[in-house]
Amino acid sequence: MTIKKNLSIVLFIFIQAALSGCFRPSIPISGGAVYPIDVFFENQSPDRPFSELQWVEISDENKLNERQKKSDERLLYRGNNAETKELLTAQLVLKAQKLGADALMNVQYKYYTTATTEGYTMRGLAIQYRGE
């Protein structure tokens, strides 16, 4: 009986480990992409002194396609996936770099949808590090 119990436990742990390795959060802003300047999302801040430059923002709005309009789809085909959010973050980083920023902080992403359109806004505060 103990061999069966031990085998069951080992099998359970193996299955749990295999499934957890496949898990990927459904709504991350960033999956760990590396950018040429530091990026701090909401509730994060740099650990060194900085000066604020200005807020930078990107946004877009598009009409829904036929697949997105179907009410029986439960809005599954609306919104941006993780890769698209990383590309949007990269675009925001480029805007900040043009201002001479060393980092972006308080980066926020907002998505919205209506019966006919969907859109997003991503913004962050461009900052420069000060010498210590």
C-alpha cells in the first residue's frame, strides 16, 4: 500500500510541476522583455535619485472586426496579447529615449472596448537619473 501511495504522490507532483511550467499569466504588461532604458510599472520606482522630464503616451483606437463583434464569443478576441503589449512598451521607450530619458516610471496600460471600437492608452513618466 505504501508503494502505491508513494507512487501516487510522485505522479501528482510530476503532473503539477508539468502543468505549472506551462502556465503563463493571461494579462501581463510585460513578460520580462529587456529594454534599452529602465522601465518601472505602476507601484515600482527606481532606487536612485531622478529628475522628471515629462509624460509620454501612445494610444490607438480601431473598429471591431466581425469576429470581435460576435456576442457569443464572450469578448475572447478583443484586447492585446502579451507580445503586443511588449511592442507597445518598446514604442513608449523610444519616445522617452528621444527626450533623453534614462528610464520610464509609473507605466500604465489601459484597454477599453465599446460595441463598435476598441482602443488602448499606454503612458509613463520619462525620467533622467541624477548623479550621486
